[in-house]
Amino acid sequence: MSAIPFDNSYARLPGGFYTRLAPTPVTDPGPIRVNTALAESLGIDPDWLVSTEGTRVVAGNDVPQGADPIATVYAGHQFGSYNPQLGDGRAILLGEVPGRDGNRRDIQLKGSGPTPYSRGGDGRSPLGPVLREYIVSEAMYKLGVPTTRALAAVTTGEQVAREEFLPGAVLARVASSHIRIGTFQFFAAGQKFDLLQLLLDHVIARHYPEAAASENPTLALLEAVVSRQAQLVANWQLLGFIHGVMNTDNMLLCGETIDYGPCAFMDDFHPDRVFSSIDHGGRYAYRNQPGIAHWNLSCLAQTLLPLLHDDRERALALAQEAIDAFPHQFLAAHTRGMAHKLGLVEITADDTTLVEDLLQLMAEHQLDYTLAFRRLADLADEATLESGGVSELFKIPDALLPWLARWQGRVAEDTMNSSERQACMYAANPAFIPRNHLVEEAIEAATRNGDFAPFHQLVDVLAQPHQYRDDLARYATPPGPHQVVRQTFCGT
């Protein structure tokens, strides 16, 4: 019996979807961390995964029984410019595992060596990006955001050449699938409509089986993807998360967040905040994320035109109607989430200025986004606080006091009682996020000194993001002036 219960549906599609090849072995693999709960949910023995045999599999040195390793091909708009062929340049899809919950998931090795789609790259990953993705993707999962996840991470015993030589690593990443908008773009641009139809049928069967029974399955799929992306980006905005590279090849049809390269959570709030070192024009700034998602979805709709209707004008009308639903769906999801963050049953039209004024004050006075909302949650029912909550970490400035009085007056009119309100707000407003300076601290310790203790501790703290503890205050504390991280980087 295989140590990993593979069943590989994507690899059963024709060869035009991928190139078959095995990962490139590394010199001296060593374990970093195994995600025990995720492994068990996939029917994988975590003790095996952390063993020498499991470590060699994650490193790419051994291909396990039942795997069918492939590098997938796709295209994509990168910062608005179309590239007709991208693909997995430093990742190998080992195979798919039907989980114990009945859902199928990919296991992909990231940093596993060159592929035909590497475009001159070495196909490897430095240790830092592997640790960043492990930390942030697992934090996102615990925050309730649909996301790819980290199954395991290993060192390679090799150096990777970037601006300097850095220790290498491989991440075993799990996703509901790695099928992207760019995957559809690849086949549509090449007018390979038979393969485009195969891809559509595969995605419907795997992610949107209810669409198969629709009068127009293609339209039903598009509408469902629009809905999932609207909710996903609303989740990002509500948490102050900035993706950094919202290219069409980084938007999954399953609706999960992927690619944690130059991403970041904001400390002090500003709608124009950008962290990505390669986003020189601010295309993917915080405030732009909903609009970019809408634009990306229009790219998906264009690829589906030949499958939407035989009459092109009718196909265009159907596609336009589907993607025009995005702004309303995003606003509805964001408004629901903001109501939870502010402890309200709902946000009415009269509350719009209350929200807008808060965000404006936060931007003007450089208030910490996470702590400002968490402090409001503390204030929702001060009688239930065993300690001062985050009061020592976030002092309400005088400029916010008039707004605070307005909010307190508004919640007094609401139907929730104070304890229910506080529970709702705590669930919507984490105390702990992957703060950039803490992520960099963990990466630096591991990269320079081989010390993984800060990495493990940070992952452990972020596993309970909503439960504040005084003894963990440093993990909720904003960076000092010398700790501020202004740019984040991809690992290629």
C-alpha cells in the first residue's frame, strides 16, 4: 500500500496539459516541519512524512508509489501584459489525494527543480520563500480564508544563487487544484477548443458539480467562480492582506489563495499600501485588489466565449452579465464582514459614513489596522475582559474619540447584547497575524543561523489567531521603527 493514497485525475487528461517528469533530486534533504493535522486529513501518516523516507519524497529524491509527477502548462497576464506560455517553472505536481472529507486535493512540490517551463530559471527555491509560504498560508487557513496549504517543508543541503547564495528548500503544497485562469487562457489563445472543453468539464466535475445540471454549464461555472472570487478578495480586504501578484496565472478556479511570494499584511492602514518589490506602479495595491480581481475574471470570461453560446453576440452578453455581478457580490461580502468587525447585525446605508470615516481616520493617523479593530472588540464588553485585552498595545488617539462615541451610540441601538457582540467581533478581528517583521525575523534566524525555533513558534502562535494572551504580546505588537518591512520579494 502506498504511503500516499494517490488518484491522479489531471494526469489522465491528454499530454497537452502538462509535461511528465520527475523532480530533480537534492544533495542532503532534511526535515523542517510537517503539518500533522493536514497529513492526517489526507490519509497520510505524519510519522512517515517526517521520516527519512518521507523527507526524501518531499525533497523530490524519491517518487512514491501511485504518484504521476507532472509540470502543468498555462499562460497569463502578468502585471497586465500577456505571456502566451508560462507553466510550472519550479514546481512538480506529484498527484492528487482524495481526502477523508471526500474532497480531492493536489500535492505539489515547490522548488523541486527545472522543468520545460522554467524559462532559464534553476527551478529551485531559497529557504526564505518556503518558510514565508508555510507561515502565511497556514495563518490564512486559521483565519478562515480559502487558501493553498503547507503539508511539509524540507531543506535540500544545497545553495541557491540569487543576489547571494542562500540555503535551498522544498515546500509540499496542497491545493484543491492548481488550475488557474491562465490555464484556460493557454488553450483559448491557441484556439485548442477541444482541450478547452475538456478542461472546462474537468473543473466542473472537480469543483462545481452542480453546474453540470445547469441549462448552460459553462455559464454556471463562470457565475460560481465570480462568486467565490468576490468572497475571497473581500476576505483579504477585511484582514488587511495584500496579495502582491494578482496575475491571472495566480487566480485559481477553485477559489483558493495561491502564491505567497511578495505578499504582506498591513501594519498601519493605508489604502494605497504596496509591498511587492516588483509592483513598481502599484497595480496590486490594497485598494486595487477588488478591481483587479474583476479584470482577471473578465479574462476568464473571454476564454469561455466559444463555449458559452454558438452565437458570439449572445455569448458576449452572457459573459458580461456574469462578470458584472462581481462588484455587487464583493460589496455584499465586504459589507457583511465589516458588520462583523464592528459588532453590528448589519450595516445599513446610514452606517456607510461610519465605516468610511473610521478607515479615513486610520489612514490619516497611521493606526494599526489589526489592533484598531481588536481594541474595538475589547471595548464591546469590558465587563468580560479578564485583563486589558490589547489596551497596552493600542492606545486610542484623541482624534478617534469622536468616532468612538458615534460607534458606541450605534451599537447601543443594535439588537445584539454586549457579550454576543464581543464574541462576534473577536471572531472577526484576530489578535495575531503574520506580521512582516516577525516573518522576516523567522526567515533570518533560519537562513543565517540554522535556527528554526522562531519559525516554529510563529506558526504555533498563528494557529490560534483570535485568542489573545498577554504572554504572547510580542506577536501582536506592531513593528518598531527599525523593524518596519517596506518591501517583500518573490523567490525566483
